[in-house]
Amino acid sequence: MFESTAFPRRICIASDAWKPQLNGVVRTLAETLSRLTARGHAVEMITPDQFTSLPMPFYGEIRLALAPHRGVTKKLSRFGPDIVHIATEGPIGWATRRWCLKHGVPFTTAFHTRFPDYVAVRTGLSAERFWPLMQRFHAPSRAVLAATPSLRHELVGRGIGPVVPWSRGIDSGTFRSDAVPDERIAALPGPILLYVGRVAPEKGLDDFLSCNHPGSKVVVGDGPALSALKSRYPQAHFLGRITGSALASAYAAADCFVFPSRSDTFGLVMVEALACGVPVAGYPVQGPIDIVGPVGRGGSNELLDTVGAVDENLSDAIARALTARRVDCARYGAEYSWDAATDQFVSALAGALEDEAANAA
């Protein structure tokens, strides 16, 4: 772990995802920013709200900066960062990358989102057509930060790297085992099966809502697929977007958290649910396989007791997850810490600067 006194204090973080968006990328960056500044680093953010922007095709909630090169150049030149972290592969990310290469400033990148898979879902094209762009983007990076072992393994296999760990955390003061259950949800016929997240095509919600497992299906979140799903699944309960302590209460009222996405690289909501004592069911893919594990005992099979289940048959995964004890789930979920994740972030940037200095010597 690198202490802030031993680490250069001027860090720029460039991201095409930022508030008011609500997603894992934004939450990760916001938590990291808070902790970096608390440790004494000077951090400059370059984000879409600082530019004229347009809705992203197929993903209207996300706004992309329009021709940000001049503004990015001005901000970076004025700030004079020791190192830059580029969080996303959008217009701001590409403009920042260009500036760093031109001025010889080292930078790291992150692989938060399976962009090729997202585009494939929306266009019908093969995801493989978009991976070369990802390889090109990350090629000059001093380190590519990725959340889970399976994602890091895949990136290495695709020639993207060097790859280093950057895990995730939770707000332990909000998501905890003693959260008071939401009375509206708790009153539904059980078992109560809950999904929290964006309501979008790539999230696999049709798989969840068409699953024949008995119980009440509850969806918390908003997104472009909401109206269509409401029409197709009138028996499901759509509660809209919920945050903070109200979200913790929603988790606490559930018997099982269902994560039907096949395209997420982590899935913070799974950890939040676990911390509230709720077992997780999902597919055996990146995210669930790293958090819940192939046999339900953690990503490295390190737990004595199960905290959920993964299976290609989602109903079977739910049935097995429901046998997990809430106390075991809560104990495991509470282990995820934003402070530990920030330690990894700082270490990755420090290592990149050390490599830069060694190469320059």
C-alpha cells in the first residue's frame, strides 16, 4: 500500500461517465475521488458535465461530450498532472489519451464496461468486431485496472494489459445486515426475488421476469426497457429508481437477489445485496462467478458456507441460493471496502509512475 506522502499528489481522472448518471462506473469514481482527496491528493476531474454533450446512441441516459479535445487540452495543460487515469473509452477518454501521448504524461486506464457486448446487443453485430478498438485504446496504458480475476484473465488473453486489480466496495454504513425491510416489498407473496439496476436490454431482465420460479419478482431501477417490460410482465412489481437507505430496505425485504446480466464486469448491486443478508443468484459468467463463485462459496471458493448460486438454469440458481443463510451472506458482503479498493488504485498509479521513471533512467 502506498501512502499519500510517498505518492505524487496531482492526479487527473478523465471519464465519459459521471453524475447525474447512476451506475457502477460513476459510483466507483465518486467513492475513489472522495478518498483520494481525503488522503491529500489534488485531483482534477474531466467529465461530460463540463462540455456540450449529446445523448449516446442506443443509451440516451448517457451523454457524450461533443468535440471535447480543446477543453480537455486546456484543463490538462492548466492542471499539470503527475499522472492521468482514463476511466472510459468515450470521446473524453480518447481526447485525454491523445494529450497524454503528445506530452509524454503517463496514464493508466480501466476496463469497467464490456463495451463490445453492449454494442452487440443493440446492433445485432458480433462483439468481436469491436474488440480491436478496445485493444488500440488501452495499448499505450501503463496499467489497465480491472475488477475481477476472470475479467483480468480475459483481457490478458485478448492482448490488453498490463492488467492490475482494482476491486470495488460498498457504503457499509447504509448496506448492512440490520437494515429495516421495506414493508411494501416484505408484504408480497414469497419468496421475494429482487433485481436492482438499469432496466436495459443487456441486463437480461427477460430471463429473470420469464423465469418460472415461484414467488414475487421485484424490479428496482429505471432505463430504456422499462415500459416494454412493464407491458410484457404485468405480474412483476416495478418500483422505479431507489437509492440510499430506501434501497437498503428494499434489499433487506428480499429473499434472493437475482442478477441475470451476462455482460457486467462486476456488479456492485450483488455486493450491496449480500451485505444486507440477501443471497445472490446469477449465471456462471464474469461478475457472479467472481463474487458468488462457481459453487456459491466465493470467487476463490474461500468461504465455508454458501452465499448464493450460479447456474445456466436461472431457476435452479435461485432455488439453491435460497438455501443460503443471511448471516453468512452479510458477513461476506461486509468484506468489500472502498478504502481497500482505493489502496489498489493508488498502488496501480504509483507502480505506473515507477515504471515510467525506470524507463526514463
